[in-house]
Amino acid sequence: MLVKDQLKTEVSADGAPRETFVINLGPQHPATHGVLRVKMTMDGEYIVRAEPVCGYIHRMQEKMGENRTYAQFLPNTSRIDYLSAMTYTHGFVGAVERAAKLQVPPRAEYIRVITSELNRISSHLVWWGAFLLDLGGFTPLLYAFDDREKILDLLEGITGSRLTYSYFRIGGLYNDVDDTFINGTRAFVAQMRPRLKMYRSLVTDNIILRKRLIEIGPISKEMCRKYGATGPVIRGSGVAYDVRRVEPYSAYPEFDFVVPTFEEGDSMARYLVRMEEMAQSLRIIEQALDKLASGPVMAEKVPRVLKLPAGDYCYAVEAARGRFAVRIVSDGKEIPYRVKLRTPSLSNLSLFEEASAGMLLPDALALMGSLDLVIPDIDR
Amino acid sequence: MMASISNAISALWPEPLRLVLFVVGIMSFVGANAAYLVWVERKGAARFQRRPGPTEVGWAGLLQPIADAAKLMSKQLIVPAGVDRTLFRVAPLLMMSPALMSLAVIPFGQHLAARNINVGLLMIFAFGSVNVMAIMLGGWSSRNKYAIISAARVVSQNVAYEIPMLLVVITMIMVTGTMNLNEIVLQQAGGFWHWNFFRVWVNPLMPVTFLIFYTCMLAETNRAPFDMAEAESELVAGAYTEYSGMGFGVFFMAEYSNILLGCALATALFLGGWQSPIGHLLGNWQSTIDVLIGLFWFLVKMYFLIFSVVWIRWTFPRTQFYGLLNLSWKILIPVSLFTLILSSAMMKLFR
Amino acid sequence: MKNSLKEIATGFNSLVTGMRITLGQFFKPSVTVQYPHESLKMPERFRGHIVLVRDPETGKAICFACKLCERACPSDCITVEGAKLEGAKKKSVTQYVLDFTKCSLCGSCVEACRDGAIRYSHEYNLASTNKDDYIMDLFKRLEDERLEAERLEGSPKSEVRSPKAEAPRQETKAADQPSTPNSQPPGTPK
């Protein structure tokens, strides 16, 4: 039985006393996708206050940035958010190129877009499988990983790794893609579209899932703006903020794609945003493959020892989870003075406390799953 | 006097032997099934997920349940400090026994019911209520926040789903006119169009009735999508958190025995029990081979239902707790009341 | 009333559709590769740990210890030493140690090397219970490879294997590695 002194009596908003106890959704928990601790003050099944405690996987990435040259820091960027590693490398490399005024050849830009979008799809597949695992459906995880395996094989063929790619270089790419990749990507796009349809009828239209997600965890536009939430979180609340449209970078202005936005702001809206984003990524990949120019993949005259002129440089990309921005402060040496990484998951997590007040525990877990948090992204 | 004693013994002799054979048979049937349904579940789950499942232990993993049982038995039976010792130990046994006892009235074949009790159906449901108490005891005596929350949920879930189940069973009793399971099966003789599932001239919503029974059976045995008791990603292991080793093993076996019982009951009530779907294939039903054919059909139908239970578990996510209760109170109970009234009206009108 | 009936109908329909899809997947073949009974062939550009490359003409390592790789590595895991042999124009490498416990397989070293003296290997079977197995002496490995090749008198150059003795019981799919004897160098700490 519960020990009596574990229960605290609080006075709730309407003046009535209630007994609460504190449960740790501990650092080790199947539903938190990493080492995140959430201290929940519960009143029976309802959450009175959920306080996230992060920092269990703080690896001092930004401090490492102050001790490594620009080329040496590049592998670190893949490991901040290992699920969408390409886009994070893109952010860093873009900042350095913008500072050094390097001209990236068009073929490299197109390949960067293709690989980033493939990475986005694989990240969303992991999110989808893990989210459904939290909700109790075990099978879609394996279907998602089957598709993801194909993406990883494609990217392994050109980069050599499957998760933390380190493929982009300052000024272009590490090496060029071959025909196997191009044909393989086309084949993948062709077989992925029916799979997305299958996911739709298996999961998205399923009445049990709809009951679980519709009107659960509503997040308003004002709350998103207050906490700086970006990515599918804010697009599921009705604000069409996508860094690819608002601050266009790389080759994105040349492609025709839709930024999916839904008004409701509940978990179902965020779910649908991500499913639709996968379809749009397929569109972008197809257009990029058609437009793929020939030419070099590395800029000319990239100095071996790169020293950026003194100043403050910033670059933002749309990662799978939201807006990822890199700010480099340089004092003219080959090692930056400061590398600031603005990660989306920290902002997305910060609205969990306010959004989950008064919810039931399983609903709060569904909300956390729909925020798509990757904990190393929060702690860096 | 010796003659009268020998007369008495020869009159009694077949019956005790028969009972002993049945007890041994049912217990070994339940034991073997509880173990090998684990294999069916794991292989089924694997095939639905396009992977091979257990393959290492024995050919196609058939010795896997034995390895699992050996592992569970070799674990220490930890009884945590501060628990209610008697209740903690008794709870798994209490969950296992109703299933075993209720199987005494299920007709596996023509003469293969252990006891042909006239109120067999009532007896099964009387025993079924003990399950609820067993989980409550298990959760309560564990002295663990998570276990108690989970046990409370399970009690409200089971109570909510017993009501539509009983309403459906009352409808069936009304339609068939008897509570004796063997007679219910005998009424479904002929081809499959005589099965209670297709008896739409008495109750036009008979397939719906079967679905309600099936859903209630899933909820009573705490199977997905109604498995709040074992919601792994939410509350660790729910009501069974504090059980280790064979205590947990017995809960597991009890769950599978309950599924076995529920599917056997559904077969007997709705799908014609041991009746063959193609009518009287062989003339008279008295010879041994016909009894075996009856047993064969019973097992085929029961295992088909068990396969569909596994299929449903690995397809759907878990329902929300209030969604589960809403389903029962707001949808299943009105519909089953409606079918009850409808079938009684039809029976009155077309008598 | 009509809405809720419609909702029940569409809900039930969605459940049946879901079950039909899963049943379809039930009858499709399994996608698992049963490691360790089967294994996959690594692609050409697979990034395993680095190994030294031998110059086919001179038979010695191309590396001449310019230490560009050592400087490029973000994790400080490479140690190179070289010495100039008599009568040679450039240095030759005498020691090349890779501390694989720190290596993150980023590839900066291979990219920094101007002469192609190091390349990626295709090894992934690198489990061991001893930390010393991961302090890889690549120069020694190259020498052992050469001795092994000489011992076999001209058979094709073997793929470098991990210092861990037994190869796992793999019947490799599609013969990705040529059948070589177990190239455990003598005296490697176990």
C-alpha cells in the first residue's frame, strides 16, 4: 500500500484539497525515446504537473566546437540528432560556406537535397514506428524499419555509413554518387508510394488510433510561439512555418512542394503533418533526380586550413524535427570561438509542461510521442 | 453379499476411471496448450511482421516454450517485503483454476464432455468471475503503486465487459432453450448452415451477437487491443510487476487458458462445436472414428478462433481506457439488449 | 444517432481493412537475414576501420609518416612514427597505431591523406572481450599480411581479419570474402 507520507495534500485551483504523489517517468523508460526524466506530480490518473529534467546525455558538443577545427567538428554534427544527421551537417556546413563565401557547385546542391530528403523520410519512419509502439501497436514498427532499411542501404552505398553519415564537406560533398544510387533511389520512390498508402489504411484510418489521437494534447498557436516550437509541432497548429520556405537555402527554391499544415493542433494533426511530409519528400526527390546537373561535386579552392574571417555567421535548415540553426562566432583563427547549436527538440519539449497539465497519463505519453523528441538533440 | 458388492463395483467401475482420464486429459491439454500457444503467438507475431520468429531451439523453434518454462522455473520466487503473503501466492492459482474447472463442461466431441451438467453455461460464467478477483488480489497484495493502478483498471474493465457477454449468452440460452452445452451443440447438427452463427430466422443480428461475444471475450482475458493490465510502455508490467519466475509464468499460462476457454465456448455456442460443416458425412455417430472426427472439427474451429485472437493482437494499437469503457457501456450493452429484445420478439411472433 | 451509426460502420470497416493488410503480410516471405548463419556483403564504400595500403611495385607501405591523418583526426586516435631508411628519399612508416576505442569512423584521415596510403576495410565483426584488441597496430598487420601472402606463395591478398581468433561460424552468403586461413598474427594479445 502507498505509504501515507508519500501523499501530499495540495489545494487545487478551485480550492478543494487533493492528494498528490510524485512518479518518475524515469531516465529509463520505454516511452521516452532516450534518457529523459519527467517528474510527474499525479492526482490519481491525472497529471498535475510534469517537469522534464534533461541533461542525462549532455556531451558538450558546443564545447567541442571550441576545440576543433571546422573540418574536425563535422562528424560531431551528425551525432547531435542521429536520426536526421544529414540535415544537421548541412546546417553546419552551410554556415561555414556562407562565412567563407564558398560557391557550392549545383550538382552538389542537388545531391545534398536528395540525401537530406531521404534522411527526412527515414527519420519520420522511425518516429512513426516508435510512436505506434508507445500506443501499443507493435507491427508497424517493423514495416517502417523494412522501408528504412532500403534507404539506409542506398545511403550506405554512397557514404559508407548507415546512421551518422558525415557525407557533406565544406564546399561540397565527400564523393560523387553513382548510377546504382540514382537508379536505386528511383526504385525506392516507386515502391514507397504504395507503402505510404498501406500505412494510411492500416494505421491512419484505424478507428482505435483515431480515438487515441484526435483532440488529445491540443497545442495552440500562441503556445507554440511562446516556446519557440518549430517543425511539425507548429505546422500541426496552423502556422505554415517551414525554414525551406521562410529562409530558403540550398536548392530548395527550385522545387515544387507543399508545406503540409493542419489547423487542429491536436496529436492527430501533428501525425498527419509528418505522414504528408514523407509524401512531399518523395516529390522533391523525384524532381531533384530529374534535374540533376552534371559537374564537380566540390567547390574549387577550398583551403586546406580554413580560417573564417572574424564575425558572426548563422545558417538555419529544416531538420526532421524542426528548425536547426548554427551560429558560428569566429575570431579569425582556424578554430571557431563559439559554435551555438539551436536545436528544435529543446523548444518542443519545453511546451510539454504546460500542455500536459490536467491530462491523463496515457494521453500525455501520446502527446510526448507526437512531439517527436530525440533526447541527444535536447542535451547536445 | 459378495455378489451385491461385485455388482456395485462393476456398476461404478467405468465412471471413476472415466473421470480420472478426463481430469488428466484436461489438465494436460491445458498445460500443453498454455505452453504451445506461446509458440503460436510468437511465430504468428513474427510472420505478421515478416520475420522468422523463434528458430534456434528445436526445429522451427518448437522447443522454445520448454526452454522458457525451464528459465522461469529456475528463477527465484521473490516475495517482496511487506506484501500480504497468502494473497500474493494464491492470486496466480486463483486465476488458473477457473479455466481448468470450466473446461469440464465443454463438449470436445460426441461423448467427450467430462460432465454433462444441465446448467453448464451458468457454471462457466460463475467461475469466470473469479478471474477478476484474482487479478485484483494480485495487484493489491503487491504493495506497488503501478500494480494497484493497473489492478483497479482491470477490475473496471472486466466488470464492464461481463455485462454484454452475459446478455449475449442469455440471448443464446433463449434461442436454444437450454443451458446444457452438449445439447446446444447437438441442435446444430447438419451442415454449417445449421450453426447458431447463421440462425438468422430467430435472431437476424446473430453475426453481430457473435462479434459482441468475441469482443467481450477479448476484453475479459485482457488481450490486445484491451490489454491495459499489461500496458508495457506505460506502467512497466502492470498488475504483474512484482511477480517473478514461475508466479509470472502461472499468470501467463492462466491468460492463455482463459483464451482457450473463451474460444472453446465460442465454438460450442456459435460455430457448431464438434459438428462437421459438411453435414452427416458418415452415417451413424456412435463409432470411435466419428468421435475422433468430431474432436478434429472442434479443434480446427477453436484454433482458428485462437489464430484470429493472435491476429487481432498484432494488428491494432491499444485502446484508450475511457474508450474501452465507452465501447462497453455505450455501444455493446445497448446493442446486446437490442438483440435480446429482438430475438425474443421474433421467437414470440414466429413460434 | 445516424452519425454514431455511421461512425461505428466506418470504424468497423477500418478494423477489417487493417486485418486484411496484416493477413496479406503474413503470407509474404520473411525479410530477415539470419545472421550468423548468413551474412551480407558490404558495399564498396563501406567505412570499416582503416588499414594501410601496400604499394604494389615496392611491396612496402605507401605511407611515409607525414602525419596529415594524425592532425586531421578529431578524436586523436592515430599515432604515426616514421624514420628515414638509408638511401631513401622519403621517410618510411615504422609505427602506425589506431586507437579504435576512440575512432568515430568519420573518414577525415582517409580524406586528408594525399597519397592514398590508408583505405577503409570492410570489417564489422569486431566484438571482443579484451580492450587491447582495439589498439590496432596497422603496420604490424600489414607486415603480417605480407608474411602470410608469402607463406601461401602468391595466393590472392587476403582480407585483413580482426585479431580475435575464431571467425564466427558464418557460411557467408554469395562468397563476399575469399576463403583465407585464419590470419591470426602470432603473439597477439588475446
